Amino acid sequence: MASLRRRTMAPKPRPVSSKSKREDSYTDTCCEECGSGESPSELLLCDKCDCGFHLFCLRPILASVPKGSWFCPSCSDHKKKPKSFPLVQTKIVDFFRIQRSSEPIQKISPGTDSRKRRKRTSILKVSKKRRKLLAFNPCEDPIRRLEQMASLATALTATGADFRNELTYVPGMAPRSANCAALEQGGMQVLPKEDMETLDLCKNMMERGEWPPLMVVFDPREGFTVEADRFIKDLTIITEYVGDVDYLENRENDDGDSMMTLISAADPSKSLVICPDKRSNIARFINGINNHTPDGKKKQNVKCVRFDVNGECRALLIASRDIPKGERLYYDYNGYEHEYPTEHFV
């Protein structure tokens, strides 16, 4: 059975149980799901019933051996659907810090951008037309937008995270000055001015309650995942990948389930990652895909691209094709590195 895992650092070999003293007593333990005793470094023992489970056989899959005690599905209620965030406008507005303003919001038609068309300056010059990024097209129904926001609030509350829609720099982690796009090994593409304006428009719309047409749903097998709540055109900005910025060397043994590369520097000590476990947005719940199989590649409908924005690196999730309503969003977990195992993903 195919399974799914979100982006994180590839786990290094670790003890098979949080109770390492039992390690030698369970060398013959087999996984309750697949029946195999192979991959013992990824075989996890329940701290209640002592049954074994491969990390990649669990639903949702675990990125690495959890810290502290762990209980299998039969001994816990972790698959129980989380309590929904109340569909109360004032609570949702306060949760996402929506601006209360009477100023009208600029409307965008599907498949268009907000910029004026420029006149052609020459009929003789022939150049390849650059494909511009598009702003998302929010639902017209305000009640539906509240439901979309409530779905994200439910997921963030269940995972113990606060909502943030920008990169955060916390004392003790990497400072903002460390986010220097010039450090990227091989260089980094610069986000054009027009696309920067589109990104800013998306941010401003969200601050005013004009929400992207996305719904976070809970699946017992995949965990939290994201669906398109209306048609999304190719090259539409889905969201920016945000969270706490830290040095990669500080997170090599981190068990977070959604870590993302921010800067892959020639000097490894200057490489940065985004850690959305405490502060994040909907990007945390968009899942990675098994890019080793043709079927996996067919399901991919979002790409993660890192850009130089005013000298700093920013990671954007962008629709890589037209996405119909109801389709779940998946992106290439490996990005540029091609070093993370994805054979157990959807």
C-alpha cells in the first residue's frame, strides 16, 4: 500500500524504541502491518503493548522515532478526527488577525493577474514571453471563506501551532541577517518585480479575509491534507512556505514532520531550513509525493520554488498545472536536493 510523508530531513539510524534497554529483547519483532522484520532501524515498538510497526507503515507515516513514549493505533486515539474550530466569525477573525477595514478589496478574475497590460514598444523585436505568476482567486461566498479559514484553524490548533504568514526569526535560532540569498550554492533566481507585486497582493488579500480557495481536511490515512475548494489555474501562487528559520546543522536530528530547505549554501554551516512546527500557515499541510513512480509524478500539481526577494530567500508553493475543485494538492518533496527517500510516499 502506498503511503505518505511530509518533507523533513531524512532520518538517521536511531533506536527502535524509546525504551532502548528493551532493544535486544525484540530482535525478532515483526511489523504488525506488513509482517516483515526488515529495516529494524525503522521498526518502532509500542510502549504499551510492545507490538512493532515500521515508521513507513503507520498512517499517517512518521518521519522519525518520536521523542518520549509512543503508542500504536490500537492503544491510542490518534486517528480520531480532531475537534473542529468553531465557525464563529469573530473567533476566526481574531485567530488569523484579519484587518477590520471598510476599504474595498481588489477583485481578480480567474486566470488573470492584477497588473495593467504594457504596450508593445516594438513590432520587430521577437522575444520569448515569460509566464507570470497569478494571484489566487478567492471564493465570493464569505461563509465559504470562513469555512476555509476554520479548516486551517482546526489543523493548526490540533498540531499546537500558531498561525503566521511570514518567515519568523526567533532568538536562539538563525537571525534574519543569515537569510542571504547570495549564499545559495549555484545562485538563486530573482523574483521579478511583477511577481513580487502579485505575492504582495496575495498577502494583502489574506490580511483582509480574502482567503485562498483551499480546504484542510483530515484523512485517517494521510493525516491533515489540503484540497482545492475551487478551480485553481496553472502558475497560481498557492501560498508561501513559512515557519521559524534555523540553521540546518541545528536540525539534523529534528523529528519535525514538515521541515523545508530555505538556503542550501556552499558552506554547510550557513544552510538554513524552515521549521513550521510552532508557527506556520497552510503550507505545512500540503503533502509531498512519491516522485519515483509515474503515478506519483502524475499526481503532483504543485511545485516548491525558492526565490531571491530583495536579497532574502523565500519559498513559494505554485500550481504546476490546472487544479480542479476537490483535487488534493501534492508537491515534489525532494525539491532540488534529490536526497530524501520518497519510496513510501503516496
